[in-house]
Amino acid sequence: MTTDCTPPSAPGGRTPARPGERAGGPAPLVAAQAGFQRALAAWYRAHARVLPWRESPSLYRTVVSEFMLQQTQVQTVLPYLARWLAALPDFAALAAAPEARVLRLWEGLGYYARARNLHRLAQHLAALPAPPRTPDEWRELPGVGPYTAAAITSISFGAPVACVDGNVVRILARLTADPTLYPDSARAARAFTPLATALVPATRPGDHNQAMMELGATVCFRQNPLCPACPVRGFCAAGRRGNPAAYPRLAPREREPLAVTRLWCVRRGALLLHLSGSGARRFANIHELPTPAQAGLAADTVAAGPRLAQHRRSITRYDITESIHRGAAPRGPLPPGLVWVPLRQLDTLTLSGPHRRWVRSILASPAPRPKP
């Protein structure tokens, strides 16, 4: 089904341009920035979702929500944020919390480096007489990149800087019908930053940035954008051409399949798990079901045991198939990193989110009956 993205009239009563009448590119949009800003702001005031960091705004809520929203959707974040704010209501509480508690509250959101960086950030801020106010100062803090620094400072301190994420790239690429094929989203974001910056108003820049992100999240979808509902459709070159879903142009990411075998071993009411050390790159101080290599066992030996579950998931460029097999514990002393955890204590420690679900599912499954 083809979506008609040509508006009946453009903002300000102008007759909209027809395909071919006016080229895309940033110049027409920058020239019409005042009208663009007004149309976007009016729509945002009327249609912005009610979200905790907007309903009761504070620097702390803005910072925590921005960290949680990195690579995670709003609906997924909401229950985690509510639990987090109840347990750690401000920077002082977060700074004083032990890392184990921070990771446990974060469990299930993934990308645990975000939680550790947020913890370190709170400790850093707690030592300052006042929080920094400029994007450059915030970029010096743990886990804060250009987008996060712009979001925090524009929303909390009125800094006139643009937030450029995937939503904003998609909107700007369509508004300008940009034909460039970008190798990845990061380089597309850098390319669109000057245009995004030119469109930021001097007053209430935080609202403008949130409006852009809201537009991308609720109207300007990757597929089947809701063009008739778009408040800035009169400024959209791709909409006039009738092909908004063709933008932005990003080179396809190559996917790599990966098979992982996991060991399930319960003995005397305890489950065998692997605990990554504090220096681990991705899962420091987080428990997971062990792989054969971590258990010092041959992969084919573990894979030959009864398969209890198989799960598929995607992380970055990998399409991962993980198979969990019942097996025996390694002989002799446990290899480094392996620990026996009593089943009754599983809820008190941090597992990676998928492993928590898998463990609960297997424990809840009826034990297989022996063959006659």
C-alpha cells in the first residue's frame, strides 16, 4: 500500500511544491527554519507522550533516562526507571550504592557498561560543588557521548545544541531527500549534525530536541511513516516525492551467525554459573550459564547431553543461537570464574537478562521422566 505523503497545503497557507519543482537539500529547510520550528513546537505541545522525565523533570531523571534509553525503547525502559527511582532517588543515593545493587537494578536492560558508567558519573558529580552546564564539560564524564551531552544540557540547562540520534537522522534525511549512501548510522549522525544544529531555536532548545525525537518515535517510522499526521510534512522533500521510506540511505549491515553451547548443571541444590571478573570487558561481575570452555570441558561432550532449551537473539552484528545442555560438572577443583550458587539465592545476585529468563524457565519446567 502506498502512503500519500503530499500535504493538501503547506504551513502558512503556501501552495506546496510539487515533485520536481524544488530540489531537496538543507538550504530550503534552513531558510524556512522559523516556520519549521513553530509547526514542530505546536505539535509537540499537543501530542507529546506523558513520560516520567517530562512529567516531573529534574537533572537526575533526565540523566538516568538518557542512559537507559541508549539502544533501548521507551516502553522497555519505563518499568526499569520506576524501580530505579524508587530504590535510588537521587545522585547521592546512586553514588553511595554498591555496584552489585546498581547492576541488579539494571538487570535485563543489557549493555551493562551503561550502568557502570552511570554509577561512576554519579560518584563524580557527588564530588563537585555543582553539576557542569555545557556539553563539552559533560562529555568529559563517564559514558557521556555527544548525543547524551546534548540531550542533558539542552533539556536541563537550555544549551542551544542539537541531539542527533537515529530518529533525527531519519527525519532530516527525509526532509532533505538526502541521496547520500552512508556506511553506518554513526557517520550519518555526524553528517546531519550541522543541519540539526541550524534548526535548534534559541529558546527552549530542550523541547525542540525532544519534539524531534518524539516525531521520529511516533510518526516518522522507518517503515510506513504516518505522513498525513506529520506536523512538518509541508517541509518534507521526500514526502513530496512520495518515497519517504527510501531515506535515510544506509549501507546494509552484514550479519554473522554464531552458535553458543551452555552447560546446565545442578548439584545438591546449587546451580553451576560463570562469574566474569571485575576486569571483564562486557559482563564484569555478572553471572551466566557457563560455556564448555569456561567449564574446562570439551564442547562436543557438553553438546552430546540432553538439550533443555534453545534460544535465538541478536547482539550488534551477531545472530546468536544458544543451546543449553544438561551435563556433569568438571572434575576436580572448579576452573577460575565458576561458582556454585544455591538455587534459593539466585534472586539475590545479578544474571544477564536472557540468562535469568532461561534459568527460571528451565527450573519451572517439569523434570523429564526416565524412559521405560
